Amino acid sequence: MDIENHIFKDLKFLKSPNFNERPDDKEISLVIIHSISLPPKCYGNNYVEDFFLNKLCIDDHSYFKEIQNLKVSSHLYIKRDGELIQFVPFDKRAWHAGKSTYKGIDDCNNFSIGIELEGSDDDCYSDKQYKMLTMAVQKIIDHYPLIDKHSIAGHSDVSPLRKTDPGKKFDWERFLNAL
Ligand SMILES: [Zn+2]
């Protein structure tokens, strides 16, 4: 599991159109942990992948109408069975955090890597997700010099008025101690 040209080689890569260039003066210096499931709290389907690829079938669930015009992506998505899928190369600016601030600097998408876990605030994450998340973040730390275990935040940390993910069930101590 190595990073080559800002992509985890040998793992699944699905190219999302939802990205742009990072500003020249912004280096990758933050990892943001999220959670997502579509429909909310439903697991084991491919709707999140479809959503990040702008291919969500709006008629499949009433909730999808609420999000049909959103254009979002994350660099990585880790499913409950531990599968990791990458959607955007790390050197590109994925659209995951929205309005956000970290240590006084706005627009975290400019300088962060976004990792989505398949889940919700109400459910514990799986052992396989912690294992894959730890491996992926360790590789990112090894590859990008400005990232260490102190430069990892939850979406709720950078967008506290809007977002609660990854939620109280995410075990930060377990994750950070494993790095
Ligand atoms: Zn989020």
C-alpha cells in the first residue's frame, strides 16, 4: 500500500469530477475525518460512490432529492468492510469540508486531505475501518512532511456550527494511539 503520483497504487481509484487545483501557496498540512452514509444510516450499498461520481440515481430514495445538486468528493472513502476507495489524487483539492476553519485559516479544502468513513454519528465504526484508516493515515504521514498525528481533525472540529461528523462514537484515542 504505497502512494505513487498522489494515489494509493493497487487500491481502487474512481475518478470524481468534483475537484480543482489547490492554491499555489497552500501545502497539504491537515487530514480531516468525516462520516457519510446514503441514505443516512444505510450501509453496504454503492450510493456514496455514485454520489461522489455525480451518478446518484435520484429516484432510488426520497432523501436523494435533497442532495441531488450537491457536488462533493473526498480523497478517500473507507467502507465498513475495510475497503478503501480513492476519488481524488492527494495533490488536488477535493470538495469535502465546505465552509471551515482550522487554526484561524479558512477553507480547509485548500490544504487538507479528506477521508470519509462509511457510518453515522449513532453507530460505532468497524475494526476493519480503524485498521484501514490507520494504515492509510500512516502512509500519508510518511509521504507528506507537514502532516503528523497532531494535524488530524474531525469535520466537526473545523465546521463546528454545521457538522457533527465523525461523531461521538469515533474513538479518537484508539485511532491516534495506533499511529
Ligand atoms: Zn463531513
